[in-house]
Amino acid sequence: MDMPLQMSAFMASFKVTQKSIRKAVDSLGIQPSSNMGFVDRRAVRVAAVQYEMESYSSLRDFVADVNDYMAKAVKDGAQLVVFPEGMGFASLPLVPMYSSIRSRLKGAAQEDKLEAMEEISDALIDYFYEVYSTLFSELARAHRVYLAAGSIYVFEDDSLRSRAFLYDPSGKEISWQDKLFPSGEELDMGMQGGDSVNVAKTPLGGIAMLIGQDDEYYEPFKIASLTGADLVAFSSAYRGRPDKFRAMGTIAARAYECGLYCIRSAMVGRYVTGEKLNDHAGIYGPYASARGEHGVITEAPADGKGHVISARLDLQRLQDAMDGYNSYSNEALAAQYGDLFSQDPLPLAPSEGQA
């Protein structure tokens, strides 16, 4: 570890503390909401944050900015607020000597960026976690709602993990989830993927959390559904080319396939490595759950700016959609291909060697 990082980590431990974070939250004068005063499975209100990375000049500015997203969601009636992947790094600009760290990352070759990010994570991981856990716990408690805080890097058993946490309205951490499928860059950094899908049973229904490339795989969402999830709080930070249809091919498809509501948060702006984040937030469900029956309940603009979107979800419709007696049938398709679907399937011919 180089000297600037050592100095930054040492100075950060004095500059930003749990006490200073709580003081900054208290100074905002947040009034507790009554959003959890009445909970109905047919009217669960959720919000997804499209968070724009900023360079903050002070802890107070950082806390106030994160709370602006939170306050907008709560004002819209949200009972669950979902933040994006990488929120653990959002406080990096507060670190002393940040300019030298940024200079090292900016314009560096990809291999050098990976090495630098690994060293930054190693040096500042305790600082990142203290800021992340204290801030989001305090905001959940202050607003009195559930908060899926996005992901942060942690070390466990000498292994690097990308982990998301869920806080309840008292500010208590009630669930966590490791990223199951780390990116190629994260694997090069030595990150280990998770080996289970956790579902928190709450008054809002069963809540699972998944991260990043996890949406490219069907199985985690199906496992979540089979183990009691109604909602998936999905945290994303996409660094590929702009593609406004990507969510339709991944998270929207998972919502439909597995009979789940998926609340997809997003990170936009410049990542800590200087790369442009191209993403947008959205809320998705089974086709019959959205007007127009395309599974898209609402989406944020794909304009690279910060936004908060919210929607009311009817969890009972998830059960109806999976119930053959209540689910919607496509009458036009049945009229056109009814004979095909009404035929009795023929048994497969036995393969060689079978009776």
C-alpha cells in the first residue's frame, strides 16, 4: 500500500466518524414519516433511486444529498427505498488526499485501475463500511421506512465480497446479500461470489436483494421466489455502452419468469475510476401487473441524471398471475393456435438402450 493511501485512511478515521455522521443527519431535522402506519399487500409503495455520483466538499453535503433522494421517495409514500450498487464508494470524495487518488485512477490503463481499486478497497474498507452502515441505518430510522442500501465491499474470512444490506424502520440491519456473480474485473480483484439467496420476511412481504450481473441469470430470481420473496431490491451500476433496452432483456424478463416485482436502482455519472455509468432505474413486474401488459411499471429517464421513481405494487396479483384459474389468457393467441395447444402431447420415443 502506498503512502498517500495510508495517510488517507488514517486521516479519514478522524475526519468522518459515527458521531459526525449522526450529527449531520440530526441537523437535517427529518420528521418521521407515517408511511408504515398502514400496510396492505394490495398497496405496497416502493421507490428506486437513480443516484448520480458527485464530488462532495463536506460530510454535511454528502449526507444532505443522499437524504434528498430518500426524502423524495418518502414524500411519494415509499415504504421501501432501494439504492444502487456501489453506494459504499459514494463517500470516497470525502477522503483526505482524494485528488491524488483520483489522479491515479484517471487515465490509467485497465490493469492499473484494477490494482489501484484493490489497494483502495483494502486501505479504506473500514472507513467505507462505517460511513455506509451508519448513514443508511440513521436514514431508515429517521424516516421510519425499509431501506435497501445498495452494495459495498466487505472482507469476510479473508475474502472480498460485494454485499448489500437491508435496514428496517428502526434502523436495524435485518438482512444482507452477497453478489452471486462478480464481474470479470471483480474476479480479477479476488472477489468471491455468494452461495445463497437470502429473503427477509417483512410486513411488506418477502424481500430479496440481488446485485449487478446477478440479473443475467434466471436461477437466483427463481430461488428467491421459491423461498418466499415477493420483491427483489436490485442494485445496479452498469458501465457498458448505453442501452435503454437492457433492463427489458434482463430484470424485466426475470420479473415475468419468476412472478416477482423487481425494483431496480441505478448509479449514474462518473464512477470512481473515471468511467461513465450508463444506466437507469425501473420497477418491473409480471406482464399483467403493468398497464399495457409489458411488465414495465415505471422507469426513470435514461438521461444520466439523478431521479427517484415510485410505484404502488399489488402483491396479491403475483399469486393470481401464477394461479391457472385466475391468470390472464391470451385469447387472440388461443384463437390462432388453439388446435396446437389442445393436442395431446405424444410421448417421446425411447432412446437406444432404454426399454
